[in-house]
Amino acid sequence: MAKLLLVDDDVVFLDVLTRALQRRGHVIVRATNALQAIAATDTGAFDGIVLDLRLGQDNGLQCLRDLRHRQPHAAILLLTGFSSIATAVEAVKRGANDYLPKPASADDILAAMFPEASASVDVPTTPIHPRRLEWEHLQRVMAEHDGNISSAARALGLHRRTLQRKLAKRPVPER
């Protein structure tokens, strides 16, 4: 049984995840924005923190350093509906233990947060789709250029509008 802090602005997702984790015997504290999450850390130590990347007007990456500073021993997992290698790398640099794309099940979340408790590891057998690789590369280059589309387009040798169109497309889902 672990004490977990769940931080997500999607109340429906938060309700479902809370019930699933409580059924597994975990104690849950919830927050829907960065200020509530920081305030919740004053209530005591957490074994794990599940943090959404986009928290309405807040950014989970910005909140991550404060949470890591206040809860140095907690396992911090960043969740997002728009996963890319660039944001995963940035999350780990800022103190996250792991990173998962949404939707993630309660079992996936627990396995990522507490790998020592997970008995088996699933290794994907299918390669990543080339369009997915391209999308992740574009995200990495955008992160390197602080979100500046013109600068990233020049670095990639693309026209700015072409890069915008490619970024607007949803990535091919991972299998």
C-alpha cells in the first residue's frame, strides 16, 4: 500500500484512476492544478506522484521541479496525451522517474512507478512506425528550439508552413 498524489485537470480521468488505485489498496490524495499539488506536498510524504503534463493553464514540467524538491523520495510519473521523446527526456531531466502516454491503466502506472514490484516486463515486438519516428523527431527539434517554429523549420530544412502542418497531425499510435 502506497500513499499517492494524483495531479490531473481531467476530473473524469482523475475519478477513474482514483477508484482503480484505491481498489488496489493505495491511499490517494488528489489535485487538479499545480498550486493544489504543491500545497498537498505539505501534508506529508508521498510514495509516488502521478503528474499530468498539461494542467489547464499550468504546465506539469514546470511543477515537476518543485514537487521533486518537496518530495525527494517519491517516485514521480509524468502522464500526457501528447507523448514525444523530447518531452520524455525533458521530464526525466527535471526529476521524473518515468513517463507514460495516456491512456494508461492503473497497472501500467503502478508498474512504471514501482518497477521492483512488477514481476514481468513487456518488450514490444513490433517496430515503431516511420511516421511516428518522424513526429517524435519533429517534437525533439521543436524542444531544442524552445518551441520556435521558424527556427526549428530552418534547422530541419523545411518551410515553416510545412512544419506547422506536420506538427498539427496526430502521431501514429504506438502498438
